[in-house]
Amino acid sequence: MTTEEIETVAKAGPAAPAKVTRRLGPATGRSSEGGALNVFSHGILVLWALMVGVPLLWVLWSAFKDSNGILTDPWGLPASLHWENWSNAWNDANMGQYFVNTAIVVGGSVTGTMVLGSMAAYVLARFTFPGNRFIYYLFVAGMSFPVFMLVIPLFFVLRDFPGSSLLATYHGLILVYIAYSLPFTVFFMTAFFRTLPTSVAEAAMIDGASHTRTFFQVMLPMAKPGLISIGIFNFLGQWNQYLLPMVLNQQEDKYVLTQGLAMIALQQGYENDWGALMAGMVIAMLPVLIVYTVFQRQVQSGLTAGALK
């Protein structure tokens, strides 16, 4: 209340408290509703954190237990640390080779996706030409096709590729990953490039910069938050991809991590080395967790940058 309102209440006498109570009533009601909503939302977040965190922790401590400990006391902490699980997974189960294969494929595909996707998005966002919207909606339509509809045609396209077959090759899988990730990348980056100020690009053009130089030296650095965000999404999706390599990459020495984990899981019925399986799962999860932890703030700023502008 202001000084004038206090003086008015003092002059009003006994009727003033009722008026003050009436004025404070709705605010108190809104405060209680907001508190209940906060409790509910925090409860949902805590429940979600438990649903995600508990399985991760269970896999982590199971990676240090032997098979007997996992089967007889699955929720108990390891009595002793079995580091041999990690060496068995890395060497005997070939997780080291699968990790290298995955790094090669995902590294090449994420780089290609970001370069091609950002270039296409920049042109669609900044230039007006006949067919602009048609091409944009073609990319958007690409997100509506489920991957299950594409694996059989992709198999025959790669098998019958002119020159030599691209099945079970690094570059063949990289090209497929790029094509699979481009629609969402172009959709996301087009919306992001539209939020960037045009005055900076115009100033660069006035100073004599070409379209290529303006894009790579001016606009692309300004789009860094969006690039990091969509890069993380592409990395997560391609690192955890299973169906495409399962169909298009059937050569064992070219397996990626998801295929290697599936093969280890199938072998457990005969070898009974569950500790190595858990260690392999942790090896597959660690890069994803590290990348997201390191770039967490950049991802959040990239997702909110368009709204703030």
C-alpha cells in the first residue's frame, strides 16, 4: 500500500480493515494456487528424475559386480569392484572396435549434417526465390516419414549404388545418417536464421563480402547457439541409432555400439557374463552423458534464443 492509501485507511476508521481484507483476499488465493501448482510440478520433476536416474545408477553399479551378484542381489551394491568386466567388454566383446566405428560414423555424419543443413537453412531463411516455400515444406515433410518405411528402399539403393555397393561401409552409413537428420536440422535452423538481424549481413555485403564469406564468417558464428543445440540432438539420435545400421551394416567388423550391445545381450544366454554387458552399456552411455553435461547451457540458450529475440 502507498502512503496515500495508508492515510485513507487511517481516516476511514473501523470500516477500513474489511476493505483491506477484501483487497488482500484474491491475492492470497492466487498465492495458494501458485504454491499448490509448484508442489505438483516439483513432484512430477522428482518422479521423472527418479525414473531416469535410478536405472542409470543401477547399470553403473552393476558394471562393477560379477554375474552371480547381479542375478542373486540385483539391487545390492557390489561387494567388491570387478574391473575385469570393463576389460572383458572392451577387448573380448570388441566394444573398443565398435566404439571406434561409432565415433567415425557419427563424427562424419554430424559434421556433414550441420554443414549441409545450416547452408540449406540459411538460403531458405534469407533469400526469396521461386520454389522457396515448396523446398522448405519438402524438408518438413521428410520428418513425417517413419524410418521403418525407408529401410528396405535404402537397402536396395545402397546395394545397387553405381560403381560399388555402399552396404557395410562407413561412408554409406554416413550418407544415410545425413539424409535421415537433414529434415529436422533444416527445419530448426531455418527458424533460427530468421531471428538473426539482417543489418549485420547487409553491412558485410556493403563492405564487399561475398555471400559465401558473409555466411561462414558473419552469420554462422551468430547462429552458434542454434548450431550447438541441433548438433547435440543429432549426436544423440545418431549415436543411439539401431535400426538403420542393423539393416545396412551387417559386416561384424563394421558394427556400431548399438549392434555390439545387441550381440552381447544375445550371447549372455550362453556365456553368462552379465557384468561385461553392463560395462558395455556404460561405455555406450558415457559419451552421450559427457557431451550433454558439457554443452547443457549452450543447448538451453540455443532453444530459447529465438523466443527471446
